[in-house]
Amino acid sequence: MNENSTITSFHQPGSIMDPLTDIAREGARQMLMAALKAEAASFVAQFSEELLPDGRQRVVRHGAGPERAVQTGIGPIPVQRPKVRDRAPGVSAETRIRFTSAILPRWARRSKSLDALLPVLYLRGVSTGDFQEALTALLGADAPNLSPAVISRLTAGWQEEYDRWQRRDLSARRYVYVWADGVYLQARMEPQAECMLVIIGATPEGRKELLGFQVGFRESAQSWRELLVDLKARGLAVPPELAVGDGALGFWKALDEVFPGTRHQRCWFHKIANVLNHFPKSMQPAVAADLREISHAETRAAALAAIDTFKAKYAAKYQRGVACLTKDTEVLLAFYDYPAEHWEHLRTSNPIESVFATVRHRTVRTKGALSQKTAKLMVFTLIRAASKKWRKLNGTSQLPRVIEGVRFNDGVAQSDATQSRAA
């Protein structure tokens, strides 16, 4: 409807009158059209010296394409894509100068931010059957190209990305540290919960990356072995210096078989939870504080002294809780042999656990309405998205020294400590 029309639109039942959104859409339309015209003008200007034999400019503006609605975060915006014409006669299709808009590609029907919104809605618990209602509330009733079938196409795209990622070459990659964990999800009415085996690796530059991902049978040694062997077969020849994980024996057994040179660091987050299970709830805050004093001690000697104090305080009545802690003393304190800047990262495998909070939320919201395949692809997609925001390791300058085999004592390189004492 043009601005000179005398037709008045009446409010339709079930629709929402929102003048503010209408104004925002009109402003966005005008800005988008201005940007598209400026982009086309800039492209034409690049060929201003290209002239035809009669002196006319070879590349010129040539009107605009038909109007189409592009879905954005504030609803549909009608736009026309400017067209550019190459007027040189007898030019082949291969050599003809063509204009392609970077702002509005030829077949684009949705903004990239809206494409990102769809999987987020799905991951946050909106089922495919509820998509039209949710998108209508967000974008208005006129929201084409956003039917529930979009999710099916998204899932197919996730599968293709997963397949490519699983085949990637690792021969040029190296990981100084790895974090491993297995997290369970109940999908639909499956007789057994799916166990997602996840490995995150730290590169020599200090970046964290998703290294391994696979659906396994519980956290068995065989499932972990299959994942580790696959990583090694695709070129991961150099073993990590240190692996961080919980008390699942399957992972450690498989790790010793595939990468026997990698040291073990037991996750303090899981260990504290296991120890607290042996104490009454009324005592758990005080016990947790004592355990934190051990895990955050400045030196290995101070940590061992704090463990002795813990034993003296609780062994008489809570022997099982004390035994749960002391049986893993060596692997709980392995981080002292690495740079102090890395301790914060090496004490726990919690980064993996935190990623699954959103996935569990969706499983609860939809009452487990996930197939095994969808659950796997959803978790993989979510972790890949989350990995873009993972924080780099502190003290990245220390990583080359770890790779070179420099020994650290209570977080300080032995060569540095020797120089400090000599001074």
C-alpha cells in the first residue's frame, strides 16, 4: 500500500498493534535501501574508467529487482535489490562484470541473526510444533519462510557439519592439555540414557577447542578407547601433557592405553561433590570450605598439610569421606607440577559440565522429547557455538615451556626458582 492510498486498515482480531515496531521497521527499511544503493554505487565507481567505444560508461546502475520481504529480528522488511548492468556488447558470461550484494545476497530471505535465532529457540526448549506461535509473537503474523520445516533443514545441516568435523585432519594439531567428561541425557523413552563423551583441548596458543565428541555406552573404557583411537588415527600423534577428568575409570584406562605418556589430573569439582556425599547436609558447608582450602593451597606441601588436618578432623566418624579424598591424593595435586597461571584451568573439568546445562534444560522442558540422533546433533551444535566464547588460558607464554619439558615446582619453573635463589 502506497502513502497516497485512501484505504484504511482495520485492526484484525488476534493481531497486535505496535506503532513503535512499525516505525522501527520503516526506519530499518530506509537505512537498508540507502546502504544497498551506496553499495551498488561504490561497485559502479570501481569501473568508472571502463568505457565503451562510443565513450559511454560500461558498467551502470540498471534499476532494481522486484520487491521482496526479508525476515529480520524486528519482523519482515520489504526491500528491492539494486541491479547493475554491464553494457559491453558481445561479452561472454564468464567475463561479464556482475554485481553481487554482500549486504543482501541474491537469494537471501532471512537475516543471519535470525538464522542464529532459530537453533537457539530450538535448543532453549521450543518444539517444532510451537515454532509458528513463538515466531509470530516475535516477528509478527507475516513471517514467511519460517515454518517448522526449517528445523528439519537445520538438523540436516547440523548432520553435515558434524560429519565433516568428524573427518577433519588432526596431523597438524597439538594439544597441551585436555579435559574429558561424559554427560548423560535421557532421550524420549530410550531404555538407557545417552552418554555424551566430550574432550576439549588447549592449543599451544592457549585456545580451547572441541577435540573429541562421541555418543558412548555409559563411560566404559571401550567407548573412550574408540574415541581416543579415532583421534590418534586422524593424526593426533603427540600426546597431551596432562588430562583433566572425573573419577570415571573407563577414561583413565583408555588414556593409558592410547596415550600412555599423558599425566592425570583428577577434577576437584567432582571430587568435592563425591566427598560431600559422605557427610550430613548440616556439615557440608564446613567440609566444602576445608576441601577448598586444600585445592587452593599455595604449595603442594601446604595442600598435603591441609589433607592431614582434614583426616584428623573427620577420620574418626567419617572414614569413608576421608578415604574418598585420600585415595586420589597424587592425581588431585598433579597441577602443582605445571605453571601457576594454569592452575585455575587444570583443577576442574567444569567447562564441559556447564555447557550441558542448556541441553538439560531443553530435555526437561520438552519432557525428554528428543531422539538419540537429535540429542547428539543438538549437543554438538551447542558446544561448537559455546566454544567461540571459551576463555583462553591464563599465562599463555608458559605453554611453550610446558611443551619443551621444563619442570615446574609449585607452579614455578625450576630454572626460574634456581635463578631466584642464586640472586
